[in-house]
Amino acid sequence: MEQGDAATLVREGRQDAVEDCSSCHRVTQDQKPPPPVSNPDEARSEQAPSFDLIGRRYAGRPGALTHLIRAPRHPMREQQFLTRDLKAIVSYITSLRKERW
């Protein structure tokens, strides 16, 4: 993938994340943290991890991150993304691996 293509994918992923993920996750540095997510299995609410934290956790492992999004662990809901959109979101998240919000 060329550098310009990679940058475009990251921009598209950021936009997709703002639209599809920001109700639970903090997807940009300037976004206020969303409210905690209810986890009825644990009888409590918990804060979904921010995308900078996810980027650090999955640094160098985009395949593992893609798998997590396709088959999430509870309380994260199942996600239905087109392949290109999922690739863009993963590209955006992994671009944040050195960020600290």
C-alpha cells in the first residue's frame, strides 16, 4: 500500500469510528469520554477503552484487532462492518499506538 493510500485509509477510519464507535469509545483526543457501558454479567458499568489505549494494546497486531472487532467480547456488541470500513477503522486505531490521551 502506498503512503497516500495508507493516509487515506486512516482518515476514512477516523471518520467511520466517529460515526460508528464514539457512543461507547473515545475515538479522538478531543472527544469527551462517553458514559460507561453497562455490563450485566458483572452487575456494573465499565468505561470502554479509548482508541489510543486499544492502539497501544494491539500495536503490530492488526489481525488480532480485526478479529476482536468481528467477534467481540461482552459487553461490546457484535459489529457489522464492510471489509473496507473495518480495515479503515483498524488502520486508524493502529495509527494511534504512540498516542497518550
